[in-house]
Amino acid sequence: MERIPDSLPVLGRGRHRTPARGACFLEYTALLAGEAFTDAPRCVDAELAAVLRHANDVLSDADRPRLLPLLGRAIGLVAPGPATGRLQRRVAQDLAAAVGSPLSAEELRWVRAGAVDRLFWSLMFEPVPVSTSPAWVARLVERLDLLHGCFEAALAVPARSRV
């Protein structure tokens, strides 16, 4: 287990060399999970990590603290080895169903491939694009919460039942 820093890092855009210089959402998650300081913690699914990494970096410094309620929630949202693809496909299906908008042919391919990151960002424009920055940030935080819920639900299903 890595040594926990003396003080908690401040969420910031991009990668950081040490917690003293801040941390992105995933670096913070790695610290909370007791992993090495990295933006690719083993305890988080790679597709979920990609979404969270992008969300962290797209938000302004003023809006990034809105991610704080989600810190720690991604820990353990990962399937072992061969189950990873099934998990990602299930999450993509559940996310698309929860948003409820008709999918384009490309989005359907992403669902079948388990390309959660691509699908997530495409669905940010559904059911209709939002017209203000505060509304977009609110939708982002709401969709991140929904995405975490999709991972939690998919992991709760016995392995034989997963898609």
C-alpha cells in the first residue's frame, strides 16, 4: 500500500507528478484505494477510467469540485480478465437504455463493442443538446452518477447472467 499524503490533494486538470501538486480524479481515486499514485488505477475499469479522466479534464477549476461526491465510488468497479468485455457491453447497453434516446448506427456499434467512453460522450447530447455551460455541467455530473450506477448494477449480476 502506498503512503497516504499528509494532506489531501486538490483536484486539478491533467496528470500530476505528486499529490503535493494536486491530483486528477483518478489519481485521487488511486490514493483512496491504497494504490500507487496513477491516473490508471487497477481498481477501476479502463472504460470507466477513460470517462472519468475526460470529465476531470473538460471541467473548469470552478466546476471540478462537483465531482467530489463521486470520489471513491469507482473503486472496485472492474471485472477480472475475460469478464471485462462482457461487463463493458452490459454497461453500454444499460447506459443507452437509461438515457432512452434512439441510437445511431455508430452508437449501436459502440454498445456492441463495449466502448463506454465513446458512447458516454455521444450521449451527452441526448435527448437534446443543452444550451448553457451550467446545464451541461449539471448533465455531466448526473450522467457520471448514472454511469457509476450502471457499473454497480452490472457487477451485481452473477457472471453467467452478464451479456
